[in-house]
Amino acid sequence: MYRNDGFRELNRQGSLHRLAKAPVGRIVHTRDALPAVLPVNFLLEESGAVLLRTSASSELVRAINGAVVAFEADEVDVAAQSGWSVIVTGSASVVTDPEEHERLVRTGPRSWVPWPVEVFVRIEPELVTGRELVGGRTFYGVDLLS
């Protein structure tokens, strides 16, 4: 987090609570040595892990399996000048256990673009950070709406 920027830092529990309500997030990874960002739907597991479902042959799977990635989701209300952002940073890995894969087929996230062969990718939450701005006011009480 950036200190003294006027946003309120969220603790891990507060961050995960907000993240669980978001329908879409963004996975941040490296592609050809450059940063890449891709919007994805997801499911937040009870442990705080982020779970994605995608094509087994996708470039995304090849790029992130075994890599450290960031996952970000947010909510913004432009009219009220408020919102929050949560980032989960951790290692991404394809779920390879057949029993767990079958369980996730039933209980995991649904792909918005189904593929004949899909895999689940889990991002383990090594670092969870969040921040929010409420009602156009900074953490320091300066009214931004005046």
C-alpha cells in the first residue's frame, strides 16, 4: 500500500470479504517479459485462494502455471467517489488431482466461455492487500466533494 495517499487500508479479512462479492477480477502476469492483464470471472475459496476455470490449451494457463501472479478486483461508484480495490498475490498452479478436479467441476466457478477440455487454476493467497475510499472522503477527513 502507498502510505498517506488518503485511502483506508483494509485488513486481510475485510479484503477477502469484499473480494468474495466481486463477479470479475483481473489476473496480472508476465507475457513475453512484459506485464499482461486479463479480466476473468472467478470463485474465492474459503481459504482465500482465487480459483479460475479456463481452457486447458489457453495461453493463460501456459503463462501462469507455476508462476507468481497478482489478482485484482474492485468496485467503484463514480457518483459517490467511493470504492475499493483488493489484490491477492501468490503462486498459480493448475489443479492436477483428478478427484479435486471432479469436485470443482460441480462446485467451482463456471466458465463464461466453455471449452471442451477445461482446467482449474488456483492462486494461493501469499499476500492479500486492500484499500477503500468511502463517500468522497479521505482517511484524513478532507471532504473531496466540496
